[in-house]
Amino acid sequence: MSIAAAERSTTEPWEIGTDDPEAITVSKAQIGEDHVSVTFSDGTVARYAHAWLRDNRPAAGDKYTAIRSWSILADDFEDAPSTAIALPEGGLEVAWTDGVATFDGAWLRAHCHETADRLTRTSRPTLWTRDDIASAPPIFQFNAVQGDNNGRLAMLNAVADSGFVLLQGVPATPEGTEDIAAMVGYIRETDFGRVFDIVSEPEVWEMSQSTEALHPHTDDPYRHNPPGISVLHCIEADETGGRSQIVDGFAAAAALRDEDPDAFRLLSTIHLPFVRHRHDPVPQGEDVHLLTHAPVISLDREGEICGVRFHERSTAPFDMDPDVMPA
């Protein structure tokens, strides 16, 4: 059983709500105390800090490829622009005492820092409940996504949007499991090894090996960076039992925010200790001691839910201010 808590992805910076972003031009520019105010042809007015313009001027090098011969330590960020001019061809010319930089109008508009534009550059997942997802779960066929970049992209987009997908027709072999993982990215090795076999055992060292039902949870919360996407592949099932459940952790967190804001604030600000301590080596992994502190609900820079870390069996004894402990 798992809680789906996919991380949010961002869109390409050119996706700024227009069919032809390259047609956007700079109409007007005005120098302020610490910003240059720019008016664009689509009516948007945006502020660009003097230091940001200097840091991103074309002569400073390409930030996308990280190839920059210029050093931030060698610059004078207190040097305010002397002029900022909207060019006839639609760009922006900014002059400092030591040189002039020309910015493409569409590029500037795509990097608008105003809150509304920042939000449009972030893709938000679709929240769901059992009633929402039961009639139309995201189902893909293995043959349709293997070796097909468009099919694989559709599958990964569904994971980012819903938090999970069901993949049918996978070969019932360990190699098939790895084939699925390879569609996502590099396989991450942990103390469980490269691939962990979940088999019912008479003497368990991991609860997933037992026949007991497990409550919804997120895996490996005791790691500083838990796995981003987990692959669970049923190769051979018993004749009875084995029912799987999945919960939208983002939807649960959003409901908590609406129903109990104080509880939401607590779980999104207080860092809980998560631990895994195994003294002796086991066939699937060595002895380990992993510990991290993190909130149950993670928020992004806009205060929106961007992650859930919940595993009641893996919380260490709480270590926090006694005044906070009861809550």
C-alpha cells in the first residue's frame, strides 16, 4: 500500500499563455530604485531587479548549459543601470557604466517574476478520491510504452499528474521489473539492494514480507531524499488476498488544510524524526542506521503542497519543544 505523492514538475519557460510567444515585444521600460519596470506588448507589466538583469545579461554566459567564464565575485552588483530602452525590434537595451546588454523581449516575458506568471510555469497535479479514480484509472500497456518515446512521455505525465499509473502486460520476470524502472530513469540502489523481492516469510525483518495488512504510507521516509517513483511489479500472486490500495497524499493534505488549518500548519512546519535501524545484515541488504528530520507535508515557494512524507511505523521518538509535543 502506498500514498501517491509525486513531485510537481515545471513547464518550459516559453509556455506563457500565448500561441506565439516570440511575437511578444517590449513596449516600454522605466528605471526604478532597484528594478527596471518593463511593459510588454501583451499588456503585462513586470519588474526585473537591477542585479538580476546584470546577472543574466547575455555577455555573462549561458546559464542553461552552465558554461560561464564570468564570475559573480568579479562583478559590481551595486552598479545601477544608467538607461533602459525599449528597442524598435522589440527587445530591451540596458546600459551600465561598463557596458550595454540587449535582452530578447520574448525571453524576458517568459521569465516574468510576478506571482501570477510564476504560478503558470508550475504544473499542479490533479487531486483525486476513490470515486474520482475508480471509473478511469490511468492504465497503460507495456508494449505501447516500451521503445516508444511518445508513449513513455504520456505514461510519465500521468504519473506526475495522478501520482501513479497501472502498467499492464509486463513480462512476469525480474528482468521485466527492471525494464519498467529503466523507462523512468536510473535504478537507485539502496540498503534493500537493486531490486527488492517482497515474498511472504515465516520470520520477517521487513513488514512487507508479512501477511499483515499495511496501512497507507510513503516508502523510505528516513532517507534525506526518498525514492521519487517506486515500481511495484506483481510477478506471482497467491490465489487469495493481496489486495492493493493507493491514496492520493496530496488530496489528503489539501483536505486537512481545509478542515483543520492548525493541524496542517503543524504538519507542514514541524520536522519529525524518521528512522530505520537494522543491527544485522539480511539477504537483501546490509545493516543500516538511517535518520532524517522532515515535515509530513512539504510546501513549495508559493505555499502549495509539493510532497508528503508519512510512515507511522518509521517515526523515531519525537524530539521537539515540549510546548509543541502534545499537539
